[in-house]
Amino acid sequence: MAGYKARLQRDLDRWIADGLVPAENRAPILASVADGRRVDASVALGVVGALLLGIAAIAFVAANWDEIPRLARFGLILGVFLGVTGAAAWTSRGDARPILTNTLLMVAGLIYAAAIGLTGQIFDIAGDPQRALRGAGLAAGLLAIAGRSSGAGVVALVLLGFGEFAGRFDGGNTRWLIFAAPVGLGMAWLWNSRPLAHAASLALIAGLLAVIALYEKNWGMAGFLVGGALLAVLAGAARQVSDRRTAVIFMLWFVWGALLLFGVSGLDDLKGGLLVAHRAAWLVLAGGAIALGMHDRQSMLTAAGVVAMIAAVCAILFDLGLGLMTAAGLFAACALIALVAGFAIRGRAKA
């Protein structure tokens, strides 16, 4: 909101100078726009300091692990966790310190993840790393919901993501991230949290990849096509509500994921018309992403289209059996043509 209000001030001055808005309306219009909360340097340093303090506490305990009695170790871990969560509960009263509360809950999630491994070492409990990571992610998720903490939500998705890829992709494994990611998307939407929106969007893409890998023998490359189509539909839905920044973040990442999955779907041994159709559709989708990014003025969306276009051209060159030197010369020629055309257009625009 702070950036919007600054732009509004400049626009109002211009509109008043052009006679479009009466000068006496300037103050009431600006007063109707709330000032956005600004995170100054002291708050940012406080957040970083809290994170480093939590990491330092874990490192200190690990460094002196052999010298601390067994029960004292367990009591220390439990005390640190309860202390951090208690501090978060105290700072959450009246929503006076939302950033500090969010940071403390995030640190609590990290401490709980470390406590699972340390507790298993204390009592010589042999455990499954995948289950430990998933259990820590679930605990961090509960902390996020209880304290409305986007930081703890990010930690939960990261831990669940590590747990997702910690085991082998065989038929006996289950997939948690595909269910946790929509919950993260919902919390990011309700709390209007940009960091959680980024984490949840990436978690959904990773969750889809994990599910497709689980059933790849049955689905084949069709799973990537279906997953890419699903992400494209979600990107279109998010674009319809692009007045919210979180929806824009969803759209951008879903487009990246859709292009990625569609490109991977063509790495199978396609032949004949299917190969030509895939490469042509790949180029069309990449060009559409570039055009949409330029229309919406979203550089990340345009970059996704450019990357997809480059990948499609590389795949076509590989299909044609061209060598690396031939491909390098072709790309160099295209780059020179693009540069010359860009300078020519720029010169005409100045004239």
C-alpha cells in the first residue's frame, strides 16, 4: 500500500495540474488510502537475529551433546521448545507484535524438527528419516494454524517437501505434499502472505511431480500432460482475481509449472506426428506465455515463456540431429538478428 500511495500522490499532482481533479480533493483522497505497514531495518535485523539465535542454540547443544547427561539433554530440548512457543504466545496478545510472533513460531518449528532427531539419539531410537521429517512438518503446520504464522507454514511445507523426496519413489510410499500444498495456498490467501504464497505454489508443483513419479509406470507421460493442464487451469483462475498480490504469485508459479510439465511430457520416445505436434504446441504455449506476460506487464511470466521457447528450440535442434557447433551458430545468428531489430525499433521510437 505504501508504494500505491506514493504513486497516487504523483498521479494526483498531475491530474490537478491538468485540471482533472480539484485541488481541494487531494487531501481527502489520500486520507482514504491507508498507509501500508513498513518493515524497517530494525525489524528485519530482529527477525534475522531471532533465527540465528535459534540456530545457535541448536548448534550449542549439538556441540556439547556428549558432555550433557541424557535426561538433561531431553529437558533442555523440551525447555527450549516450550520457551520459544510460550514467548510466541505472550507476544501474540492483542496482535501488538505480529512479526515477532511469526518469527518465534517459525523458530519453534525448526527447533521441533531438530528435537525429533536429537531425542531419537538420546534414547537410541531407530527411526525413519522420512517419517521424522513429515512429523516435524505436521507439527510446524499445526503451529502455523494455531498462531496464524506464515513463517511456520513455510517451515512446514519445506519439511514436508524434504520428507517427500527422502524415500524412494515406490508403490508403498504415500504423498503428503499434494495435500499440504492446497492448505498452504488457502492460508496464504486468507492471511495475504506473499512468502507463504511462494512456498505453497512451489510445494504444489513439487507435490504433482511426486505423485506423477509414483504412478509413472501406469500413467506414462500422460501424467505430465494432465498435471500441466491442471496447473494451467489454476493459473487462469488465479488471473481472474489478480487484484490480490497472492493471486498474482499463484498465477506466475503455476505458469512456470505448467510449461515445465508440458516440456517434460515430450521427453518420451515420441515419433512422427506426435513429436511434431508436441514441439509445435510447445512453441505456441511459450509464445502465448510471452505475449501474456507483456500484456500483463509481468516480467516473471515473460521469462517463463522465454525459457520455454529456448527449451523448445533446443529440443527441436536435438530432434533434427544437429551438433553443438551448428546449434551454437544458429543461436548466435538469432541473437544478432534480435539485437539489430531491437536497436532499429528503439531508434524509430526515439525519432
